[in-house]
Amino acid sequence: MSKLLIKEKEIVIPGEKIAEGMDFLPSTGTFREGESIYANKLGLVELKNHITKVVSLKGYYMPKRGDTVIGIINYIGYSGWDVNIGAPYDASLPVGEAVKERVDLLRGDMSRYFNLGDVIIANVFNVTKSKIIKLSMRDYSLKKLNGGRVIKISPSKVPRLIGKSGSMVGMIKEYTKCDINIGQNGFIWINGPIEGQYLIEKAVNLIEEKAHTSGLTDRVKQMLEEGVKNE
């Protein structure tokens, strides 16, 4: 009897059994051994028409307790919000972790606090074994970010974007005259002159591509200087 052993969108490791039986077929990131299908890389399980696939986690953010993240509201519930933070699963923002006043959950309009598409800065306060990610906005510095837009960088490149003691992002702010908030999840909120936002995108792309090289600060500075001259 065929049986799926792993839920769709669940994370698997190499060698982990995904399904049993000949009703399932292996595809990218999986292989068959006997009547069973196994993962051959770390990633997320996808299932379509009984075809199993493992999608690489590269580019995904893996949240940790205490991380400061930027997220986008993508669902309004009766007791909180679901937030896209670039992780394999949406994060949950309970109303009690976001709103200081008492809220009548039966009568209250949750969209008056955060609506679909709103951008927030929040802390990861818990990640459970069952992969439930919970956020908090209790600290005074955590808030909704009005206006602006979100661009992205690989989470592993965030330290290079920030620079030593904030030197890189400070330089980018100085040249572009834009406000920048960077989440550890690789989401970057920018707001300011359109020309400045364009330069930030170019700087982020350069850092993404050349993060492993020396002399990166000088390269970014040269690019920003040329961009300002051409405005």
C-alpha cells in the first residue's frame, strides 16, 4: 500500500524517506530505492500528481529566536496576522504581541492595526519543533514601516550589507539620502528619493554578488559616487 510519510512543504534531510509504494514517482531532489522514495538533499517537499520533489532551501531564511526581521502582512485572522518573512513557513503575529490596547476579538476590525501588504519590523520570539514561528512587536523600536518598499538579499549576506559597526549601510544611507531598515531575514525596507532607491538596489546587488571578495567597501563607494554624479 502506497503512503506519503512527509507532509508537503515539510523540510527533509538527505536520505530521509518521503514515500512508500509505487504510486509515487521521484523527481528533482529525490530518488527511488526499492519501493521507497528518499530525499537526496536538504529542502522542502513538493508533491504534485503523485510526483515527489525536494526544492533546495537556498535563499530561504531559517528563523532563530531573537532575530529582528522585516515582514509583510499576508493574512488577517481573528486573533492575529500571518506574516511573510521569507522563511519556508509564514510567521504568526498574535494580537497580544502587537497591540498594547485591549482588543475585542469578536467585534474588532483587525485591519485597523495591520492590513494586507503592510510592512513591519518585529522580533522572532519563538520557533517551535513543529515549525511554528511566532513574532513579537513589544519593543518600542518594533513598528509598522509606512511607505517605502521591500527589496531582498540572501540572509547570509546581511552582515556584509551592514558592515563593521554599521559602516557599509551608513555609507549607503549617506550617499542615497534614504531610510533603510535591514532584517536578519534578508528583507530590506527602503524609503526616500527614487534615485536613491535605485542606487540602493545597485549596491545590494553588488554586495550580493561580491560579498566574498576583498575591497568590497571601496567598490560600493565608487559605484555610489558615480551614481550621484550621474543624477
